[in-house]
Amino acid sequence: MLRFLPILLLLTGCSVLENFNEDVNTIGRQIVAEWKQRPDVAAAQFEYRHGLDLGEHMTVEVMVHADKITTTTVDDLVDIAERIYWRGTWRDVGTGYLVYSTDDPPYADKPGEAKPIAKGDLAFDDDAEASYGPRPTQPSK
């Protein structure tokens, strides 16, 4: 019976095998919460995908009121996401961002039709610690 346990766990979707990291999920929630506090933001959400076959990836999305869109606004939103991510985990999980306008919002029933005004991946240069402070370190085992 024990020799079938790994197969059984895989088939039942046991959380041990799902590659879920609470700290990454918390970061997504924190980014969205901080974005939603801004008067220029109409909506925000995140999706954290994880699993043995998927690896890990997070996407954060924000919709900005069309009359409030500036380069500075977009830069500030990306900076918020980078700061929260940097301070939130030692893990390197690919995290993309999408910034939409209320003039061309994404719709759940029409995925891919809205065009983001900005998109990219959160990236950190050698100056990230100077900008955002120390990053958590991997816990010792």
C-alpha cells in the first residue's frame, strides 16, 4: 500500500504537491489592497498560479481612471508592487503586471480583448535594497 501513496497523493491533489507559498499569496493581496487605496485606481486584482505542472507565477492587474493616467501614475503603481514584493519574500516568483484604463477595461467574458496601457514583469536591479530596504532571507532548514 505504501508504494502507491505517492501516486494516490498526486491523483488527489494533495496540497504538499501544489507548490503553494502563502507569502507569495499574501504579497498579491497586499499589492491589491495598497493599489485600491489610491484615488486614481478603479479596480485591482491578482492571480497566483502554482502547481507541479505550472511552477509558480503571479500576475497583478490594476485599472486606472482614464482621466488620471500619467507616466508617473503607472510608474508609482509598478513601484508599489515592486516594493511590496521585495519586502515580502525571498522567493523569486515570476510576477507580471498589467495596467488598464477605464476607457478599455478587461471583461471576464471577453479575455484578451482589452489592451493594457502598460505591462511587464517586476524586476529588481542592484539598487533594489537601497530603494526598498532589506529583503527577507531564506529560512534555514
